[in-house]
Amino acid sequence: MKQRLFFGLTALLALLLCGCQTPQVAYFADVRHGLTDTVQYKLDIRLRPEDKLSIVVKSMDPQLSELFNLPVVTHRIGIESSTSHSYLSVYSIDSQGEIDFPVLGRVKIAGMTREQVARMIKERLMSQNLVKDPVVTVEYANLGFNVLGEVHKPGRYHFERDHLTLLDALSMAGDLTIQGDRETVMVIREHGDTRTAYTVNLKSGSDLLASPVYYLQQNDVVYVAPNEYRARQTTVNGNRVRSSSFWISLASLAVSVILLVKKL
């Protein structure tokens, strides 16, 4: 009788310890040395209505180039203070996908890349003999993405370059916490009036490179869900039934019972 009770409690203890196993946090488990793979979706950032851009035209004649640049807005702090800050004015793309550019007038740029906008404006300035040697610089002003969930620094981040990957986004957010689910990282993307959710398995390098959200777009939302280890730490009706501390306490009780049985 005592022997059966002993083995029963031992099995219970083993089961409890298995329930407290730590999460697997390794990335790219299928990647090996020398393995070559290809990104299947190399998406460019295409401008949309409500995006904001900074467009600056420069040439050998500063006075001439200034005709095509928006004025710099200066904000002075305090009534008697001489301290001020300068803000470069930006162009907002309207609902028709257009901006109102100095001298050139209405210019449709929705659906274009930043490089295409710079090239188009340069060609128009030269073809109309407005500027002979223009250098056009186009920068994003408000384009960004959001990273939420089990990361160290959730928040909104701005695009630092045209082709920014999901790994870049997670790195900017301080990487996943140990409680983050690496197998089902979700990216929510807007397509006009609709939204589509994609899931990516970071443990698989091939799955990541084959995903249409490997390169992010403006206003993408990256969400890292908690893994099962984190779920076991949640509170249910005020009792941490699934928390690790609960299982540890229960395992300690089982050990005490086993030792007591052995003494009998």
C-alpha cells in the first residue's frame, strides 16, 4: 500500500514538473550553415493619402531653388526668450493622392515610391526650364509602424529606410521578451478599407522569408502574443491556478508527503 502510494505521488510530482517547463526561445531552428534562401516578397513602400513628406529642392542658385521649398516654421519658446526651434514644413497627400507643389501645382504621387517622386519632380523642373541642375531630396515625415505585446519596448516607430524588415522592427522594440510566442507573431496590415492579419513563425527562417510581411509597410501593427509559459502565470478569478509559483508550491507539498510516507 505504501509502495503504491509512493509511486503514485512520484508520478504526480513528475507531471507537475513537466507542467513547469521553460519556454523555447531559439530563432531560426531550421537554418543551417551554408543554407541559401530567397525573400519572396520584396515590397516597396508606396505612398498613400494622409502620408506626409518632406521635399527639398537644391541647385547651384540658392535663390532659385528656394522658390520650390516650403518655408521653415520657427517656433519661439516664451515671450521674452530668444530660444527657438525650427520645423521643416511637409507636404500632406490629400484624398485624391495629390500634393500642391510650388510652381508645378497639383502633383499626383499616391502609389509611387519615394525615389520615383524625387525623379518625377526633378524631370518636371528640368523639362519646364525652371531649374537646370536640381537635386531633389524626399524624406518620410510621419510614416511608421506599431509594435505591441511581449516585447521590451512596445510603441510606434518610424521608418529609417525604405526596406525595413520585421526583424528590424522587433530589434527596434528591444526584441521579444522570454514570454513572447515566437511561433505566431502577428502582423496586421491595412489594404484600403480592409485589414489582413498574417502570422509568422520566427523559429523557421524559411517561413519568415516566404511571408508577405517580411518587409513592413506604413501603419503595420506587429503583435507578439504571450506564450503558454506566460499564460500559466495569469490570474484566474483571483487565484493563480496556472502560475509557476502555484505548481512549485504543489510540488513541494508532494515531496513532503513522499518523505512522510517513507518514514511510516
